[in-house]
Amino acid sequence: MKVKLEYIWLDGYTPEPNLRSKTKIWEYDPLIHPSMHPKRTIAANGRIIPTHEELPTWSFDGSSTKQAEGNDSDCILKPVRVIMDPQRLDAFLVLCEVYSASGVPHSSNKRHDLIDDEQYWFGLEQEYILTANGKPLGFPSEGYPAPQGEYYCGIGSTNVAGRDIVEEHLQVCLEAGLNITGVNAEVMIGQWEYQLFAEGPKKAADDLWLSRYLLSRITERYEVKVDLTPKLVDGDWNGSGLHINFSSDLMREVGGKELFSSICEEFGEYHDAHIAVYGSGNDKRLTGEHETQRIDKFTYGISDRGASIRVPVSTLTNDWKGYLEDRRPASNADPYLLTGRVFETLTHVERSFRTIEV
């Protein structure tokens, strides 16, 4: 049978890349069951998903995506992840890495060198704002809506805007097989959040990019934009973040106040290195107000949403076993750089706490 493959990749724009995609028609034999092809998986709807190794590479015009010059414009898409596409018949979403025509990873390819380790778990909280005609949904054509207060997890037409889009995105992510764990209205009207969980920094970042793709594609039909600007509306309005909850097997199973304190202190030592990859324009969001710490200051505290890193009360009450939340990343951060930076700092500090078995 012929199926639609939506090849998805990141372009060469800076400081944050954009998603790009195009459709390939591919002849596919769905009768090759996972028992005959062990790497294939079965989706929730019973469809057999091909592996990324089965799919062909595909070229594109890199001169149109800031990834090549016009006189040598071919770049290569190499499939690395395949999931169901619930919105199209006989279709799959294919996440790709970008390679140069010579076969080496492109300089814009931040995924390739990212180390993956399923012992490290990540929960990403993606905040975003739905806008139309340059204003957040729910804002009047002139002036501002009522002050913040009743919008967070609010209900009713005066307190939320865009719920149909949010509900559709939630359902589509579930059907696609992404581990989306929840959604909620945020502090500013028109602002929403969804949460994703994954084991391993690479899978967590993959899932977030795929979920962003699905959200943007849904909003096309509503003529609404997904805005990831960290501080879209000046004044007494919350910005948008990409809080990252993280843990390792050592944090979950061994724990201890000394371990968690050492991790927080180490993150403070590398504060500038983290901020450098936590999204552009973050200085407008990290002001010390609206549940943030100033961008030039690092703090951590138990149940403190105004700190750089929050120690959840559940970690404390569980005999210092659990996870931490880094509240510094901006909503527009590249999750490959984000999870990679957290993974690097975390593994560095944990070395002295791990015993080496001979």
C-alpha cells in the first residue's frame, strides 16, 4: 500500500530553529508484522509502524532554510523517529536529522551528538500563547483584559480562550503515541501549558519537537498562531517558560539531602552555561517577578516557584528521593540543547556519588 510520510526537520535559523516538513509517498507492506520485523511496533489503533531504518533518506533545498548556499544547495534528511500521524489517513510523522550532501551531520543538527540514557527522566512543561491578529486570544482589540488572577486553570468564556485547540492537541498527541501527561490554562488568558514525560534526553526532546509540530499544524485551521516568545506582553503579565523536571536513577532510588544539595550547587556553578541555551529573550522573562528568579541570580529552595530550581515538597517528604524542577528555561528553548545541558551538568556532579563495580 502507499502511505504518506511527513518528513519533519529543524532549519538553520538562529537563535532558535523553525520546524519544516514535506510529504513523501512511500510503498509500505503493513503485513510485515513485528514478529517478523522485531523493531516494528504496533500503535494504539492497531497499525504497524515502520522503523526509521526502513525509510529512505530524502534531499531538500538547504538554500531556502539557511542550511546551504544556492550553488551547493542539497541537504539530506535522515529519518530517526517514526510515529503515527492521527490527522491523516495512512500516514506517519517522520522526525529527521539534517546531513550535508557529503554525509556528515549538518552544523545545525543538534540532535546527533546528544547522549541518550534512559536512566535519566525528563518532564517538560511547555507554556505557549495562542494569538490572533497580533494579540493573545481573549485580549480585547483595544487595551487589556481584566488583571491576572482568575485565568490560571480557569473555566468559562471570560477566563479561558482557545480550549478547542488545546483539547484537539491533547487528543492528537495521545493518538500519536506521545506521552503527554496533562494540560492546563495558564496565568494569562490565551496562555496554556502541556506536559510531556520521557525517559532519556533525546527522546524527551524528540517528543517535544513532534508535539510542537502537531500544535502548529492544528492552529493553521483556526488561523491562530502558537507564540513561544518568553515575554510576549509587557507589564504585569506572566511570561512563558519551558520548565524541566529531571531525575536520575540515583536521585530516585538512593537520594539524600547531600546529593540534592550538591546537584543544586553544581547547577549554580554552571548558571551562565545553562542560561546560554535556555532560549533567547529570556532576560525579559526572568526578572525576579511573576514566579521567576532574576536571570543574573541563581537560587534554589523547597517548594519555591520564585527560585531558579524548585525542590518539590514530594522529594523532601520522600526521604530526599525524587526529582528537581529547573524553572529557568524559556518557552522557545531548543529542547535538544536544553536536555543536553541538564544531562551534562547532572552527570558531572553525580560521578562522585556513584560507586564503580569491579
